[in-house]
Amino acid sequence: MTVVPPGSTIGILGGGQLGRMTALAAARLGYRCHVFTPEPDAPTAQVAAQTTIADYGDRAALAAFARSVAVATYEFENIPEDGVTALAKLVPVRPSARVLGICQDRLKEKTFLNRIGVATTGFRAVDSAASLARARDALGAPAVLKTVRLGYDGKGQRLIRARSDLDAAWDALGAEHAILEAFVDFRCEISVIVARGLDGRIAAYEPVENSHKHHILDRTIVPARIPAKAAAKARAIARRIAKKLNLVGVLAVEMFYADNGAVLVNELAPRPHNSGHWTIDACVTSQFEQLVRAICGLPLGATERHADAVMQNLIGDDVRAWPKILRQPGAKLHLYGKREIRAGRKMGHVTYLAPRRA
Ligand code: AMP
């Protein structure tokens, strides 16, 4: 096993806040970061040693980037898989292009999960109005129609209730490949952040509870208010997925805790995740440091939680409350350095800490 020692340069594809917080954690361990992003003045670039501004399809720029880094990772999953595959021929990319390929495609993802014995809601592949009608008959209503690729924060989704909704929903989705999922009557949404090191060791954080506004994560409550048995099950599921994916890096596993006590996996993200931001302030090792440790072949850090926490996202105009937040004891403010406030844009977050109760 080759260790990428402190002092080396880590490449990060993507320039958003996840890359920014990864670069900050990397710097704390003595690494430099080189960020590859199409966007000028990206949040990651503001804290990275080096920046390449180029499109993800620019093979020459990717090759030059590869030559300058010891290992590469990515901070969002909508990077073309073939670009990552090409990059991986030149430098280790962690998590692998295969993991990225599974997580980019909702059908591949759910098929993989079921194959390894992890429960999801029922689903069918849909590629025409006629196959949507058949899937609807098989799964019942309500059901959720989603694009197979490039969906996040609820984009590219339609709720189907009645049979009469079908044609309109198919037209409105405007995608060639889609998935219809049986609607889950969940008690709450939870997630587990899990890391797997180069040595195969796995570390999972505690399950947390997530609530959304307009399909965007609004708040994470730590720990999740679910029975201990369900929490243990959620953690075990996340560990199993990390193992079966042969993951090297960090993975977020989003799950539904259903009314009947079942834990169903909804989605995987092979990177640090918004629902893991609380780990910066409430854990010995944050999800970002854990990513650096995993991809550099270092031992994983402890995932113990030393405080209870609530993470509140600051979306759009919410960020204007920063002066008030700074005056609150127990509030830890994180701003992402985005100049322009836009509706729905993640501008920062606050972690509210309280003494650990259980
Ligand atoms: P996703 O893009 O798959 O993470 O979905 C975004 C949000 O839509 C989830 O966090 C849920 O709140 C809701 N959702 C997605 N799929 C389902 C489903 N099959 N049943 C019920 N709610 C869902």
C-alpha cells in the first residue's frame, strides 16, 4: 500500500463548498490541493494552492492536472465518467471511476444495492410513456418518476398519483431514460457517512436525520431520532455498501426510515455530503479529513461524536443573518465565499452544538 505523505498535492475535481472544506482539512494535515473547475473564483479555488480552470472534457488540461498531483478525488458526481476514467490512467483517482459510474445512475445504483442484499423501494426502468404506464401498474401509486442521471436536490423528479398524470409527467421530464420508484411513506430521512481506507478498514458515522425544503437539504439533526436498532441497521448497511463497492474514500448513504421500521436506501453519493457537515464541529475527525486520510492511504480517524448537533443550511438570503449567528453562543458559522446570493444557492451553514446526551 502506497502512502501519499503530507506535503504531497491532492487533486480535486470540482470547485464547490465540498472541495473547499476538503482542501481546508487537507491543509491542516500538511497537504496542498490543486483544484480543477470550469468556474472562475470557485469556493475551493479560494483556499487551494493551485487552480486549473477548464472544462471537464478538456483532455489536455486533465493530463496536465494529473501530472501535478499525487492522487485525485472529486467533490461532485456529475463529472463525465469517461473523463474520470481517462484521468485514472494517469494518476490514482479515489473513489474509483467504477464507483462513480454506479452512483451517477439511479438504475445501476439500485440494481447494485439489491444485488448485494440491500433493500430499496421497488423500481422499474422507464424509457417511454408506454413503459411508464406498465411500471405504474406494477408499482402502484403514488410513485416518483426520476431521471436516471444528473438528478440532484429533487431536480428531474415528478410525483405520479393518478393514471391521468402519466403522459404529462413523461413529457415534462424530457428525459430518455428514467426510473419509476414506489413512493415510500417514511417517518424520516436519515443518512450515514461512511469511509473506507486503502487498507480496507471501514469507519461509519452515526445516522443523522435530514429535513428538506423545496427538495434541498435544510437541516440535519444529530443524532437521528430513531430507535437504536434502526440506527445500528443503518450503519451496518452503509458499511456493507462501502465494502461491496471496494470504496476508497467517503460515501454518503441516504436512507428512508419507513413507518414499518424498515430502512431503505434511496441514494448514494461517493463524496463528502451536506448531511455530514456537522462532523467538522462535533467529531474528532470530520468527513473531509476522513476523505483525505482514505485517499492518501493514511489510517482512518475516529468517528466518535463529542457533542449533539443541529446543522442548518444557509440557502440564498438566509446568509444575510450572519451577524446574528456570530453572536449566538454554541453556533459555529461556515461561509463558502460565494459572491453572489441566488435563490436556492447554498451559501454556508451553521452548526449548533449542545452537550452530548446519549
Ligand atoms: P433524491 O433526489 O432521490 O434524493 O430525492 C429527493 C427527495 O425526494 C428525497 O430526499 C425525498 O424527500 C423525496 N423522495 C425521493 N424518492 C422518494 C420515494 N421513492 N418515496 C418518497 N419520497 C421520495
